[in-house]
Amino acid sequence: MVKLRFLGYIAEKMGTREINIEISMPIKLSELLETIKGINMERAVVIVNNKAATPDTPIKNKDEIVIMPVIGGG
């Protein structure tokens, strides 16, 4: 089981702060996120097991993924 946590407006958009997804074999982060409506990696920061992730980051059971909005300032 993979735990996904959502922060900021992404949590509001998803209607929850956390979901769990069962996967049977390792997959790429981009493949996992394709199954979740409303997640756009270009408009979010994705952290996997406390490390910055890319679309090619392998995801396996027991991983924890945090998805948060890109923060900008000026």
C-alpha cells in the first residue's frame, strides 16, 4: 500500500488530505499519478520518502508520497 498525502489547495481539490493506494508491483510515479484525477506534476512539488521526486521515480508498496502546490513569492 502506498500512502499519498495532499497539502494546500491540492487537498481541497482532492477532497481529502490522505489516500492509500494498493499496488501489486513497482511503477513509475508518473504512472501512479495518471490514475488520480486532478494531479498535474508541472503544478506540484512531489516528495517520495522525504526526497524530491521526478516522473521516473520508482514507487513501491510502503512508500509515502507528499504532493503540495508549487510555492512562489516575490
